[in-house]
Amino acid sequence: MKVLVAVKRVIDYNVKIRVKADKTGVETANVKMSMNPFDEIAVEEAIRLKEAGKVSEIVAISMGPAQCQETIRTALAMGADRGIHVLTDQVLEPLAVAKLLKAVVAKEAPQLVILGKQAIDDDCNQTGQMLAALLDWPQGTFASKLQLETESAKITREVDGGLETIEVKLPAVMTTDLRLNEPRYASLPNIMKAKKKAIDQTTPETLGVDIAPRLTILQVSEPQKRQGGKKLGSVEELVDKLMHEAQVI
Amino acid sequence: MTSLVIAEHDNKSLKGATGHVVSAAAAIGGDIDLLVIGADCRPVAEEAAELTGVTKVLLADAPALEHATAEDLAALVLGLAKSYSHVLAPATTFGKNFLPRVAALLDVAQISDISAVDGPDTFERPIYAGNAIAKVQSRDTIKIITVRGTAFAQAKPGDKTAPIETVSAPEANKVSHFVGAEIAQLARPELTAARIIVSGGRGMQSGDNFKLLESVADKLGAAVGASRAAVDSGFVPNDYQVGQTGKIVAPDLYIAVGISGAIQHLAGMKDSKVIVAINKDEEAPIFQIADYGLVGDLFQLVPALDAELAKKLTNR
Ligand SMILES: Cc1cc2nc3c(=O)[nH]c(=O)nc-3n(C[C@H](O)[C@H](O)[C@H](O)COP(=O)(O)OP(=O)(O)OC[C@H]3O[C@@H](n4cnc5c(N)ncnc54)[C@H](O)[C@@H]3O)c2cc1C
Ligand SMILES: Nc1ncnc2c1ncn2[C@@H]1O[C@H](COP(=O)(O)O)[C@@H](O)[C@H]1O
């Protein structure tokens, strides 16, 4: 069984982002970029399935500028078999990403596509669901456990009230939540090996996909800052403040 | 201009999240139809009909919809969506699961997690874990939107009762079905609805130690939350997680105990009215946003706080 994994290049989760002075976006020059953490979990899950003998090939795909190659290399170093890079410098909204993925799915015919539940830059949480809808495939979002069989999958999902389990027929789309697994670090020998693995490059035009954005970003601004930092000396003082100053208890 | 709001409920009563979405729809303007999808859920529709601002309630009630899948919810909503200018659902795991499917099938963008309405086609939404706010304008004919509950007041029952119309559901899909759920039985208020939250992090060291927080929570009528580290360590279940990728909360009072204050945690609670931090590390980032901080060992401070609350709150 073939698995397709979508990996997005995003500003590293440890970076404290800065809004550009002209309010057109956030500063990305000289900022550390990494694979979206949920996508690392997606790659890890695919590798574990391969190690368990349930999956024969893992294809990692990333869409965006030339540097996305690095993100694909990371996936290859972790254990993916080959990469696909859809090259574009345009802004990609989730709907466009889903359409590109659909076009690639038509060529690659995977039985399972794994995505992160959410990209930590746009915080959209849409792409996997959109892809599933466009393909008319079932979906298992926010997965914390996967039991993959040859024709179906049982997926345990993190929902607001706790956990929910569903069963889907393959082919299907799954999106990862934090507790699905703990992604491995790529070892040095595997990083070297990954340099020899193939990355195919294509473009939205070649795939015949219209990626024109539907939303115009009018402005990106900083959120209101909180004035914190006041320290108190005792719990008695705290309870007094909460009762009489803040009046919240 | 008419909005369609998809109600979140448990087949018995409406979830609070729905009321926040109705307020967001009211800010957009025009009529508001509210769609209730479920099994044996007419009481939910009756409750929805009382909400201020609701013009009409649509009820899709069928046994197969008891645990409707994203596939089935999307198919049903898709059938109705074309007669609306806006389709809205809460940005909860319920809304996030099916609404993007509707958007894709209509070939329109989804605007996720809006925190303000600036006009019928212009919305604000947090990005980068709430460290930036994007103002976006949609060019699509139908706007598909999920709503951040904490950013909008909750619509309350008013003096008018909206009419209820039934709608039929398409046949259930054959590729996906519900198997089971482990839904926590809460002895305390739900996180997103609580007025006060006491949250614990890795500093709590064990699930057993959360009893210290529960005791405080019970005195305050509070909910108990947690950081990702506390959930990942198995101290508490996943539904306790507050943050960028957990629940977004904005209570009157948030007490963070043994939580360092990572960006991803702050993303879920920094809009709380009053924040208290208890941490032994005076450099912990949580103090930068806390209105009141206590530096010290939580295993001394929390029991002391508990005792002080017992004393002060009973003497009132
Ligand atoms: C993609 C992604 C998504 C994430 N989503 C979330 C999310 O939704 N929510 C979330 O919370 N995190 C999230 N995180 C994780 C986040 O980055 C932090 O790792 C996490 O919030 C840390 O939890 P913590 O503060 O409990 O633990 P730590 O950072 O380890 O802090 C523990 C704190 O406890 C204090 N402490 C220890 N012992 C005591 C004591 N005896 N008395 C007093 N204080 C004590 C320490 O001084 C320290 O400040 C996410 C991370 C990623 C990469
Ligand atoms: N440009 C991209 N390249 C590869 N994968 C992507 C891209 N954008 C989104 N994805 C995938 O879609 C998931 C959800 O993204 P989003 O819907 O934007 O929150 C991510 O975790 C990725 O798996």
C-alpha cells in the first residue's frame, strides 16, 4: 500500500514571530523554518506503518517555494521513500493545496493520505477535510490512534469531549493530532542517504490547477498586549486581590 | 442576506458554542436560520427557536444522524447552503471536522476561527497562535466561516419563538461510520463555558497531584484545564488541553499552576480577563502576561491557597 504524506514548510514553532511594520504580513527573512510539527507526526506514522509491513512506499509532498525541498529532505531523512515538490511562489490557500493534492493523488493512487490537522502558521485546519471532500473519500481528522487494515482503517479522534472512534473504508484521508506518536529525529546516516532519494518537481500549471487565492489579506496586525508582571507576596494577598481588586471570585 | 448557523448539541440540549455563533451571525446582519442535525433532537430545535436573533430553525431528525459523520453532515449542509450568503459553525472539533468539506464542495474558501466581523465580507482571524491578527476579505459568493466562541457574546433566549421546519437528510454514506466514543463525564463545568479555570502543567508531576487543583476548583466552581505537557505525560485526558491546538478559553479568571507559558499555551488563554500564575521559576514567561503572580513551590502554595479560599469564601 502506498501512502502520501503532505509536509508544509512553516516558521519554526519556537520562533517568536514579528508582524511587519507595514502590516502586510509577518517577518520571514532570516527566520528559522521547519516542517510543520503535525506533519512530522504524519511522516512518523507512515514510517511506523511501513516498519510494521503494512505500507510499501511513502511519498512526501510539499507545495511552495524552492526551499520546500529542504522540508521534503527532512521527510526523506526520517524515512520517506521519495518526494514530490509542487513549485510555486504564489500564496497557497488550503483550497488550492487540496486541489493540488487531488491532482497528485490521481497520478500516484495512494490508499491513504496523511496530513497534519493544522498548519501552525495559518492555523486553518482545513486542507485534509477539503481534500477528502474533493476526492469523495472518507476522512479521519485529529487522529490519536490508527489501526490500518488492508481495506479499512479504525481511527481514534481527539474531540472536545474526549475521544471518538470511527471506521473508514480505504482509500481515505487522515489528519494527525499531537498524541498520535512522537516523531523520531533523523540520524546522520539517514540524512546522508536521503540526499540520494529522488524528488520530482512539478508546478500548478502542469497539474492543471487554478491556485488563485479567494481571500485578500487587507492587513496583518499585532494583537493587543497584556500588561502583566505584577508579583504578590502571599496567598492571602492573592485571595484579597481576587476578591476586592479584580472582583472575580 | 441570510446566514445559516449549524448548531452543536448532544441530541438533548444545545452546546454553548452555538450561541456564540449566532452572535457572530447577528454581527454580519440579515436573517439567521439555525440548522439542528441529529436523532430524536426536537427538544434541541425548540431550545434553538428561543434564541434571540434566530429567524427560523431547520430540523433534520433521523435515527441515522445520531452520530452523524463529517461526510453526512457535509452532504446535508451542502444541499441547503446555496440559498445562503453565509454558513457558520463553531470553531470546535465539531465544526472544524465537517465545514471545510462543505467549502471545498462549493469551491469556496473557508474563513477559519474568526474573532471579529468588520463587514459582511471582511473578518478578522488570529494566525500564528494568536501572535498576529489577519483582516481578510472574501471574494466568494458564499462565505463559509468557523467562529471563535470566546470572541463573541453568547446569544440568549429572547421573547420570540422562531418557527421550526423539518428538512430531510440524504442517505447515509457507506464509507465511514461511528464506532464508539469515550466522552468524559464531567463533575465540573466544561472548560469553554467555565467562568473560572484552574490549569496545571508539567510542574504538577502526576495525575494524582491534580487533586490539589480540583480542590481549589471545587471551591471556586471552576473547571480544570491543563497544558499539553500535562496531557502528553498522561496526568489528565486530552480534552483538558488549553492552547493553540487544544481549547481556546477566555474565562473571568485563569489560574495557571506549574505552567511555563509557551506561546502555544498562551494562544489558548491569553484573552482571559484575569490571569494568575503560580510557578517556582520567577523568569517563567507566564509571569509576563499574568495580572497576579506567586513565585514559589506549588506544593506549598496551592494547599495554602485552598485553605485561604476555604476561610474567606465561607465567611462572606
Ligand atoms: C505543534 C505544537 C502544538 C502545541 N500545542 C499546545 C497546546 O495547545 N497547549 C499547550 O499547553 N501546549 C502546546 N504545545 C506545547 C508547548 O510548546 C509547551 O511544550 C507546553 O505548553 C509546556 O507545558 P508546561 O508549561 O506544562 O511544561 P514546562 O514548559 O515544562 O513548564 C513546567 C513549569 O512548571 C514549573 N514548575 C515545576 N515544578 C514546580 C513546582 N514544584 N512549583 C511551581 N512551579 C513548578 C517550572 O518552573 C516550569 O515553568 C504545542 C507544541 C507544538 C510544537
Ligand atoms: N503548502 C503545503 N505543502 C504541503 N502540505 C501542506 C501545505 N499546506 C497545507 N498542507 C497540509 O495540510 C495540513 C493542514 O494545513 P491547514 O489546513 O493550512 O491548517 C498541514 O499540516 C499539511 O499536512
